[in-house]
Amino acid sequence: MRRMPLALWALVIAAFAMGADEFVVAGVVEEIAGALDVSIGAVGLFESAYAIGVASC
């Protein structure tokens, strides 16, 4: 059985981390809104802007 190159493992881990980041932030939107003293909708827009930036790269 062939082993996967280290660089490929690094790409897999990076893709997982960037994808998981979207779901982690979605669970703490209320806390972020409270800490920044903004509305929940504003935090959602910030998260959407980040997701669009990540997807466009």
C-alpha cells in the first residue's frame, strides 16, 4: 500500500481546519455579538464575508 505524501496530509488538515472554522463560529454567534456589542445579524454578515473570502481563494 502506498503512503500519502506529507504535503498532501498538510493540505487535508488545512482544508479540514478551514471548513470546521465555519461551523465553530456558527455555534458562538451570540457570544461574539455580545462581546463586540453588535447585533447577531452583523456577526452573521461578518462570518459570511469571511466564508466568501475563503471560497474565492
